[in-house]
Amino acid sequence: MKVFDKTPFADRQGNINIISRIQGTLKYGLNWYNELEAQKSVVAQLDRLLDKGFVLIRNFTLPGSDIVIPLILIGPGSFSVIFVTPLRGHFEAKGTEWNTVNNGVSVPAGRNLIDLLSKLARAFQRYLQINNINIPMQVEPVLIASDPGSNVESVRPAVRVVRSDAIKQFANTLNQSSPVLRVEQVLVSADLIIEPQPKSTEKPPEPEMPVERPVSRAQAIFNASESAEPAAKPAPGIQQRPTPASQAQPVKKAPAISRNQILLLAVLGLAECCILFGGIYLLFFLN
């Protein structure tokens, strides 16, 4: 199982020092650090029990808010938002209610974990919709009680409740789910959740229309001379009308001296130099 740890105030190794612990407690409440420790034990168990191909995103903060999604577990056939509680005691999960049970009497708990988890799941689904992240599976909210001393009685709860002794059974259920995504698609989905692609709000550029500008008479004559086809020769006996000087096509002048003529002049000059030096040699050295 591949884990992306996005826990606030944690270093690269996932550790939280005393100063960061105080800062996190002040920001997220007194239960924050204990719930992080409970997450570690559950993540370690899931890592041993789940097959390859699962991805877990831990404590992901929704961009632009302070909402932290505790655990996001994506598999080939499952998609879960998991909340881990370290509470110990007797509890009752009934519909959307989370109650404490004392001597057979259930009393609403001071903190409704089922309602909290339901809101986190809805906020996460809304995040997926806003960023056009389409995963062909419904998000299932799961509440896991990590402490073996926690006893939870479930009466049609609004979320899935898993006790500490049922984590293995929960993992086996995920492993046996019918695959909807391939392993590479699971990784791509996790990447899109962590770093969603920005929306393209810009319209495609419209083709630029040519802007007509006033053309001078000289430029018009020049353009016409370049694009005009060669004029046909006049038929015998028909006198061609003279073309005004301003509309006459420019005639290329031939160079005054061709390349062959230049070579010929060079050869003649070299021959004359040879004859001159030969005459000087005969005059001065033979005499």
C-alpha cells in the first residue's frame, strides 16, 4: 500500500515535535494528537492486510479551507473516507446518532463522530466535484475504533462502523471487492486528489482577421509587378500599346563583366607576368 502523508505540522519522517504538537492542538483541538497516534496503528494494520494496488492519503487538508480529511483509502474496487477514534468505553451508533452507554442507558455523546464523519465525506465529495475528479465509485465513510476496549453497538448507522477486532475482516472485504480501476488508475486518482488539474477558463484564441491598411501607390505598383504573370507576346501585325513609365516592370541589368571574362583576364595577366620575368632573367643573368 502506497501512503501519502499530508499530516499538518509533521516533518518529512512523519514525526511531530513538542512545539508542533502544541500548535496542532491549539488549531484542531485536544483530540487531535491522540487521533493521529490511533491512525498510525490502523494504517500499519491495513498496510499488512491489504493487497498491492491500494493508496492511502493521510490527513489531507482541502485547499482553501481548514477541513482535514483523516484517511482517504483508494483501491481497485473501493473508495473510503476513514475516521479513526481512540475512545474507550461503550458506545451506540444508531442512524446519525453517536451515544455513550452507561448501565444500559444511552446518552448523546458530547462529540457526534458519525455526524462529523458524514460531513467530512460530503465535503470531500464536493471537493471532487468542484475539481472534476471523476472516480467511478461512491465514497464510503468508515468509522474505526482502534482501542480494543471500545465496544460499539451498531443499529443501522449512517456510516460503516468497524471495531478493532474487525479490521482484518474489513480489509478482506476491500480485497475481495470487484475491481473497477486498474492499479495505475488508482495512482492517477490519488495524484489528482492531491494536486488537482487547474480548470481552463480561457477561450481558444480566435483566428486573427487580416487588417487592411492603406497602401501607397508605389507599394501597389510594386506588389502588382511581383504578382503579375508574364505578358504574352503581341501577334504579328498588331502594334503593342506603349506602357506608361510609372507602370513599367523593372528590368534586371546584366553584369558588365561575366565570370568567364574575369577568369580569362586573370589567366592573361599571369601569362604576361611570366613573360616579363623570363625576359628579365635572360637580360641580366645570361649576359
